[in-house]
Amino acid sequence: MGRNRKTFTDSFKKEVALEALKERNTVNEIAAKYGISASLVSSWKKEFLSGGFSKEVKQLKKELAEAQQRIEESYKELGKTRMENEILKKKRIYRNRPLCTGGPTAGKADGKGEIPHPVDLPAMPASGGLPLLLLLLERPP
């Protein structure tokens, strides 16, 4: 039938990784001594060097990932707030724009160019009335 898979404790993995790091014996000799494959010794050595067996390191990595997630969410919120702020600024500028009173200098924007004059349209009847186009055509020039 099937073989049972061995599980190794972190302390055993640390011991094997430290012995491999000392380089007194080859990886194959260490693997034979402990009855494991050479690839396990190499992978545990790499994992030990990257801090994978330390609970503190694992905890710090987890906290770092959470902090990065919070930072990303904060940047998204900041971008959304900036966009809303720009929209409100444009809305305020539009509302505070001077009204055109007619004449060649009416409604100048920053003194550089004129704001186009709004067309004085007749009021639409409440019943819907004629289309707007017809009203504009009937209006004397």
C-alpha cells in the first residue's frame, strides 16, 4: 500500500540546516546521516537563510503584508478623496463664474478670453409644447 509521509519539526529542520551551513560535511553525507534526501537538506538550508523557521520572522512577514494592504487601501482612499476634491473645486468655480450681461466685455475669464454668452431661450410651456429647435427658428435674429 501507500507510504506514510514523514513530517519534521522546525527544530529538526534548523539542526540539519545549521549543519549544512557549517559545511564540515557534504550535503549528501548530511542527508545520509539523518536519513533524508539531499534536496530536503538544500531546501531547508535556503529556508533557514531566508528566515523561514523563525516564528518571529513569520510573524513579522505577516504583519508586513497586513501593513502593505492597509497602505494600499489608504492610497486608494486618498486617490478617491483627491478626485472628489477636484470635482468640487470645478463645481465651485463653475458656480462662482460671473454671469454674462451682454456686450463685448461681459463675462471675461481671467481677462484673456470671453466666456461664451448663453443663448436667451424662451421658456418651454409646461405641456411640452413645440420642440426646442422650432422655438429657436421662430425667434427673430
